[in-house]
Amino acid sequence: MNGPLENKSGKGAPQTKSTSEGDREVSVPLLSQGRLPACRTAPLSKPPRFWRLVGPGIIMVATSLGSGEIYFWPGITMQHGFLLIWPAMIALSLQYVLNTEFARYTIATGETIITGFARLWAPLAWVFLVCSTLPWLWPGWSTGGATALSWLFGGRVDVMAAASLILIGIALTGTRVVYKTVERIQMLLTVFVIVSVALVALLVVRGPTLGAFAEGLSSFPTAIPEGLDIATLLAALAFCGAGGSVNLATSHWIRDKGFGMSKLVPKVKSPLTGEKVAVVSEGYFFEPSDENLSRWKSWWRLARREQFLSFWLTGAAGLILLMLISHALLYGSDLEIGMEMLRTEGAVLGQSLTGVMQTLFYLVVAAIFFTSEVGVLDHVARVSADIIKTNCLPVRNSSHRYASESALYFCVLWVMIFFAIGVLFVADMTDAPTLLRIAGSLSGIVMFLYSGLALLLVRRLAREVAAADKRFETDNPFQLPTWRTVALAIATLFYGSFSLLLIINIATTLFG
């Protein structure tokens, strides 16, 4: 981006001039542009009632249910009990902090967090383009859902997985505003999953399992259990919650939901059915008036509440319930962590109760993988389109309809779908456990990278905002309380340590 932010007026507040943009008046600060996206300012909108903002956290938790919650953590519990319940809860809580920090940037600026990282160093945008695509190229979620359906209806896993990918592509392409469709699908499936697993847990979880859970809660800290594969543990920690670049997509979903300054930013719409979308532009910022600062505090409070209730609380409930069910049905068995583990879990459930409950469990497994499949495809397309449109100069400067962020979204979406189908049929890779371990290991390394960058970006922005306008010195939207600074530092060390262990483990395996 451009040089450092400075106030050329020599006064406490920046000079501005007025311009008309559509039917709204926008104030343009006479500042050189730096890390602060202050090329334009506009009034901060009044926040609506809380229930109108629910959605981004639901999409996030629906995406997260498909690997860590249904697959890795129940498998670890089956083998080792609840020894690692605290690392799971810590990982989920750290992701809540990261999500809200990404939301902070988007609410205040209307830009996505990756644009913010690129303001620190422009090549980071292309680093995150790789990080946002490479871990998700492997169709582990589509094969997982297809495998669960094959237990009920038979059929070829690769054909059903490919069909699910194409159906999702058609559903997203045929809608007018993509975010609304994703939100509705994920909300409906999340309600089905949470209600179903709560019912199953109520029927099968008894005293011994609850006692083991309480013992796990009291055993903190704990060592890594002997025999637990490091790649599996890193994948479990990365996918405990959303994981990888999915967390970065928080700012994209919040932007399309219309939080704060993002109300002024165009939404991703279908190039076939939606309206023509304006060229993506840099974000807005708000003047530090009493009204704007009051509204900022309300937006920030509502965003934290939405993420806590929709993402953290729902995610923790789903994770704990699935771990309890796995312990109650399979603890002590010699099964490997894999799809056969889930099939056996359903069979034991059917023997203990009825065949109807076995069918319900398999449908829950399929639904969980399907929600993740939707979230993975949507978030990769969003993040990639945003990076290309904002940072690739020929595309950025083009006003052609098919150079819009929406058109790029659908190009990336279908490229992902056809690549995944190629993996299924050409490479003949349909083993969900292997594919998910690849994605999880890579995602953990990505999380180490953006945890440190988030801390660096917000701290620098806090200083630059205060320097640009003295009225922000006491009410600075980027000022981190001490506990959040510590949490971001812990996240960096947390994911960095396990990423280092993974690298050492791979090196040892390769070179002895």
C-alpha cells in the first residue's frame, strides 16, 4: 500500500472535503494513505437489533462441525478419554478471539482482514491466496458425507461426492445474493445437527462417561497422550472451531451481513441472477464524533455477542456432546480414527436403542460433512476473489462485469469444484481421513501466521489512528485491552508450537 499515515493539516483532526457518491455524502480526508484505510469517511450506521445480526457465527460453526467435532475429537476421546478436553476448549476460545479481531477491522473499515494484512506488506495477500486454497483442495468433506450416505443407501462414494459438489455449485450460482443462501443452508442444518446430537446424548450418556468428563476437566495441564499422532493432534486443534483460512472468512461474512462500515461495500452477487456489482474499492472510516463513537461501541459489543453465542457456545456444545457420545459408545475399543469409527458408533447406537437412531446418526454425520463442504467452498471463493480483485492491478482497474469480485467468486468456486472432482476420479483419492489430515495440518500452520499478524496489525492501527486524530486517543476502536493482547500472543505460540512439532515429526520420519 502507500506510505505512512500522516496528518498534513498540523491540527488534531484531519481536513476533509465533501464529495457525492450515489445518494450519500462522503467525506474524503486529506491524508496520505497508509495502513489506515482512511481514503474516505462516512457516518457509522446505527446498529439494528441483535437477532438481525445473527448469521456469520452460525456459518462459521456449521463449517467447523465437519472434521474436528465429528471426526478428530470424538476419535481422540475414544482412544484417550477426556485427557485433552482443555486444549480443545483453549483452541475454540482462541478462535473466538481471532474471529472478533477480524470482525473489529471489518466493522471499522468495511475492508476484509486480508486487505488489512496486505497494508502491512503487500505480498502477504498472495501468501494468503495460497494459504486459503491449498489446504482445501482435497475433498475430504464431500467424501465424508458421501461415505455416510452410502451406509444408508449404498452407491459409489466418488459419484455421490461429485454430485454433492455440483449441487452446491448450482445452488450458490443460482441465488441472487450468495451470503443469504449460505446463511439459510447452514442455519437449518446446524439446528438439525445440534438438536439430533443432544437427543442422542440424552439417551446414551450415563454416569461413567460424565465422571470421566469431570476427571478430564480437573486434569489440567496434561501431556500429549502416548501414541497420538502429531499430525492428527494439529488437525484436531486447527479444526476445533473453524480452522485455517475459514476464520479469515469471518470478515467476509460480516461484510456481506452489513456490520458497521461494511454496509457501504458491495455484496457478492451472482453474475447470472444478481445486479451488476461496482468495482471493489478501499474501505471507509468514521469521524470520531460522539454519535459515531457511541455507535462503534454498540457494533463492537453486538459482534462479540454474536460470535460468542453463535460460534463459541454452539461450537462448544456440539463438540462436547459428540465427545460424550463417542466415549459412551466406543471408549476402550481398538478402532482407528476414521470413517469406520463413525460407522461402528452408529451400529452400536442402533443395537443399544433402535435402527431409527442409527439412521438418524448417519444422517447427522452426512449433514455435518455437508455443512463443512458448503462453508469450505464458499469461504475459499470469497477469500480468493477478494485477494485477486484488490491486489491484481489489471483486474482491480477493470470495470468489466466479469472482472467484478462476484464474477471472480464464481470462477474460483467452479475451479475448486472441478479440481475436487478430478481428485476423486483421476487421482482416485476418496479416503476422508487422509484428506482431512492434510487439510488440518496445513491449516494449523496458516493459523500460526495470521495470529501473529492480527496482533501486529491492530496494535499498529491503534497507534496510527490516535496519531491521525487526537479525538481517538481516549476512544480508539483498535485499542486492545491487555487480556486480548495476551490471548493473541498465546494463539501465536499455541499454533506455532504445534506447527513446529509437526515439521519436526515430518523431518524425523523422512530423514530418520
